[in-house]
Amino acid sequence: DTVILGVGTNLDFLIDLTCEPEVVAGRLDTELVERVVTRPAAGAAVPDPVLAAYAVSRLLELQPPAPSTSPWDIPSGWRLGDSAPLRLSVTSSAGPGGEPCAVRCWGTPNAAQVQVGDGPVREVAIARGAEGRVLLTVDAVTQHGWRARAGDRVWLHLDGRTWVLQEAVRARESDPERAARIEVRSPMPGVVLHVLVDVDEVVEPGQRMLVVEAMKMEHAIVSDRPARVNELLVREGDQVRLDELLVRLDEPGT
């Protein structure tokens, strides 16, 4: 297996591509990748065991550096009658869309209880290994995985797939017009090859707004909804980083 964490890769996309009916049937052409990339995403939800793994790995991060029996030093805190759960609002940062999911976690990393949303409480344990390896047990099923952190993102590799997760930040924008804006970010580092829209232009779902090139491969940045271009932050020829802000859109009617 090849596992790369902490930087963006297209390994999961390549795995999915091999399952495409056209690839399976051998009907390949130079526009296949662009058709697959620009196809409306199904918005696959992050599996509950992955969210549980994120929560218990966060619990592991928050443990004091040395063993402690003080209730003031441990993440579960202290209250009369019971321990306070670690409450998280987790979202996938690998793609657009997806609502944050509430996750609660009690106990210690080697004997935790985790509840995802209103689902059942799961028995979860995690142990840290060398070079980012983790040993994860969810409901008595144990598997090896990998974990890495890059800024506020946590990369988890489980069951042959990589998930990029982070804690959702609640919007604190007091200006309702700015709060309604949608941010479009670069899915990879590269060069802005084409800017295909103008400020104040109305865009439709699926419309190409920019093209970013990396290693001779072009990636179209498309709108996933009807909107108006409020601000263009890049020009043709600009170098952009992974997750760099490219365009701000307004919701229709704002």
C-alpha cells in the first residue's frame, strides 16, 4: 500500500476511476478525466467509524504529556456525578458541501465511548505507533491505520482510503452579506491557466469559472450552485497553493 498524509494527493480519485464503467469497459479518451471530475458529486458521507476514529485521536492529542490523576488535567474534565464529554463538530475538508457532524467522546484513548450524531454509543480505543501509525479498535474490530496533522486538518488512512477531517468553525460574521458568501478554494497547488468569469457575472451549476494547471494536467473549477461572482482573487498566470481562496460568490438574491 502507498499512504501519503499531510499533502493533497489524487490516490482516492484514481482508485474510484478504476471503477468507472467507461474504464472497466476500456472506453478511454483524452476527455475522460475531465468528465469524471466535473460530474456533480454524490456527496458521500464520512462513515461513522471514521468520525469515531477522529474523535478518539483528538482525545489522544489532548492528553497531558505525563500521566496525571488530576481531573483538571484530563480532557473529560470534572463535574458532579459524571465526566464531561469531549464535544466536537467535525466536517470533511476534502471537498465542497457536507454538514458538520456532532461527535461526543468520553473516557480515555484506550477505553473510550463515542457517539456520532444520534447514533449508538461505540466502544473505541486507539494506540499510537511509530511514524504516524495507529492501532484502532471500534466495536471490537481492530485495524491498523495512519494519522497525520497538517494545520487544523487531520488526515486518517483507514480501510484503504484517506479522509481529511477538521473541526468546523462556527461563522462569527456579523455582516449578513459577507456571511452569505461562498468561498471557492484551489483543490491543489498549481498555476491559474484561465479565468473564465468576471466580477458580477451570474454563474450556473456546473459552469467553469477557472482552470488550474499542475504537472501538465488541467483541473476545471466549477460552480456547484447558481450564484453571482462577488470577487476574483487571482489572475491568469498566478501561482496558487492548496486550499488558497480563488473566488467569492454571493448567494442568489444577495
